[in-house]
Amino acid sequence: MQGYPIANRTKRVLLGLIGTPIAHSAAPAMHEAAAHAAGFELHYHLMDVAGAGRADLIAMLDGVRRMGFSGINVTFPYKEAVVPLLDALAPDAAAMGAVNTVVARDGILTGHNTDATGFATAYRALGRDDGDAPVAIIGTGGVGKAIGFALAGSGVSHLRLFDTDRAKADALATQIGKRARVEICSSVAEAVSGAAGLVNATPIGMLPNRDSPVSAELIGKSHWVADAVYHPLWTPLLKAAQKAGATVMTGRELSINQAADAFALFTGVQPPNRAIAAAFDRSLAAQDANHDAA
């Protein structure tokens, strides 16, 4: 992965996150812990902005240029909206039309997608060889796009897509069509039936929501099941999958891996992954304690 050198490691590096709702984000803890372990100071600022339109996003990105940021992360619901507002895009980010990492250098904002690289790393760690067996992706927004590209680049040759917004699923099928066989499904049940694995790429199950995008009776022991949501870590979907005896991947793996890849892009320093993982775990433990006390 391409890196950008920090001229002076004693300099305070400024990063941020744009999205909503993001009060629960583990990103500040992960990036600040990684910088501390690597020997320099970093501040990570949350910019929780609801209902931002094009003009609002342009203003925020202009602030990133002018205020000394080394970059920002972008999360729901702005991963696609920021794409046409950036100065340049890494090839994979351009192909999928979604960005979660923006590097700022000399007033130039370049978009990357470390959700894709992060999920690919997490999928490979499962040791799967799904080959021609279909994998279902529920939700085809920004993170769904990244997961689709990650799977197609990791040897999965058959994807099934479901989204309540059919146009989004159609768009992703067109984007990824040369990399894998893609089916557009009319229901979650159709997408999951006979699939080797399934991934929730929607916000369903993120607190305070306690729903699942997939009915428990559709999940079997032969499945692997992943959830992009990590607040809570054990979503209703993953609890049902665990009960069914399926192989489970929590949102922890995606979150840690994408943060590590983003940190390298922002700073030019290969991050200490153990520090990132430990910070993620501390952040979630604190959130769980607060939730239990509420």
C-alpha cells in the first residue's frame, strides 16, 4: 500500500471522521493508540453531521484542506456522496464509487477505500475457498460495494445482491460484473438460499436498532456469516448465526483492518496492529459498560 511520509514525527497529526451517527465510533481510540505506539502524537476528531448536502460536504472538505488535516475517514451515509467532490481517486475507489479514507496532501484530497482491503484481509483469515458457491451481500451502499469488490478480488466468483433500493444493487452489479458472476435477488431469502456465506452491509442491528436483516431460520451450520456492524459486536444476526452453528465474523475484524490500512495511508507508517486491536476492544468494552448502566 502506498504511504506518505510524515516530515516530523513530533508534529501533531490531525485526522477526523465524517458521518452520522458516529458517537460510538472506535476510530479515535484506534488511530490515537496506533500513533502513540509508533511514537508520535495524533488527534482524531469526530464530525457528526446529519443531513449534509453537497454544499455542506464541500465546505467540510475545504476545511480539511485548510486546517492542516492529514486526512479523514468517511462513513455512513456519505461514502458515495463525497466521491465527485474529491480531487483524485485511487483506482479501486474509482471503480466502486465509494470512499472511506481521504488523504490530504498539499491541498489535494485523494480518496481510497480501506473497507475493501480490510474486508479482504478478514475474509482470507477465515481460510475459505468458496469458489463458485454464491455469497450473499445484504445492502449495496458504500460498505456493500467495498465488500463486493473485496470478495470478488479474493476468489469468490459468484455474488448475490439484495437491497431494498433495487437501483443500488443494479449499479453494483454493473460495476463488478467483469470481476464476478452477479445475481440481483428480489428478497433476502432468495439471496441466502444455498449460499456459502452472507454479509450484512446495512446498518440494521446497530444500536439502538435490535433487528436482523436475515431471519434466523434462513441461517444454517454450513454458512459463514459476517456483519459490518460492530456496535454491538454481537448483533442479533450474529447471535442467530452462532446459535445455528455457522462460522461467524464480527465487525471487529473489518474495523481493525480498515483502520490499519487507513493509518498507513494517512501517516506513511505501518501501524502496530496489536495497539489498534487493543484500543478497539477497550472502546467497545467502555460502550458496553455505559449501555448496561443506562
